[in-house]
Amino acid sequence: MDLKASLLQENVHVPEDFFKNVQKYKEHLFKWNKIHNLTGAKDEQTINEFIYDAVFPVSFLPKTKNLLDIGTGAGFPGMILAFALPDTEVTLVEPLAKRASFLQFVKADLRLKNVTVVKKRVEDMEPKIFELITSRAVTDTKMLLKLSENFRDKNSQLLFYKGEKVFEEVDTDYKHKIIQTNNRHYLLIQGDRT
């Protein structure tokens, strides 16, 4: 996959330094992954697909002041969104020490002023309201709604990266829409019940 061409084709606009940051991120990820097994994605093609998958929502998301990514793992989608949204304060929540250390290392090496790494389970964090809450491959929608309760209000939006099971998980009490691409269903929820 040609990441740059694919993003251009889908009208995903990213800042000048996005691809430079992505390149450095990938180099670090490959090095760390050999020792720490941060992600199952081991080759450049798969990593590019993960990056595309993470950043695609930039094509439809409104501007947001701050973002909370629950269970960032090796950086998907939170770290990639931080590269694409330099004016958004991005909080990456990751309880596993090796992954949180990797995220902290990337933040420091790329001098990312808009990133905060929190090495905790999200339920152990102090309550704070975020405009956007994201999560990929963490748990089902019902549990994500519960985990995010202390971090959203009626104006917050939630963006969950889902597979085809999303249709079984959608709670119709919430105002939502599903944006589909080839391999992904993005569930976008308005933060309060209708």
C-alpha cells in the first residue's frame, strides 16, 4: 500500500510533517517490536494499513480541542491521530508499561507537544471532559461507553474502530452513524443518549 497516495485518494488531509513522523514512528516500532512484541503487525505493509486505518477519520471528523484514546497499545489510533492533528491535545491511555514506555519514547523523540501519555487503566484516571474519545480493538461498544462515562458530556463525540460486529453492538439509544471503508467500520456516537 502506498500510504501517501491512498490518503490523497480519500481526501485525507494531513500536515506537512505527517509522513516524516510516520517514517520515524515506523522505524522505532520495528526496533521495539523485536524485543517487546508491541503489536502483531510485523511488516511495513501491515503497519501502513494500520496507519491508514487510524488516520482515515480525519476525513470526516470535526476539529477538536482534545482527544482521549482508550487503550492506545502501540499507537493505533491515538499516536497516528496526534501526528495528523497537531492542534489537538491528545491523551494516550495505555496500562501496559512496555507500550506506555514506547509511546513516551516516540513523544520525546518526535518532540510532540500535543501528546500526553498516561500509564493507567482508563477507569483509574481522574475524570475530565474530552471533545473526542477514540478506541480501537479494546472491548465491545457497551463496555467502551461505560469506560468513557467520566470523560464525556452531551457535546462529546466517541469514535470506535470496529469490525462488522458493530451492527450487533450499536445501542440505538445513542445518536450515531457508521462510516464504512473496505476493512473497517467507524462508529461515531454523539456523547449523550437521544
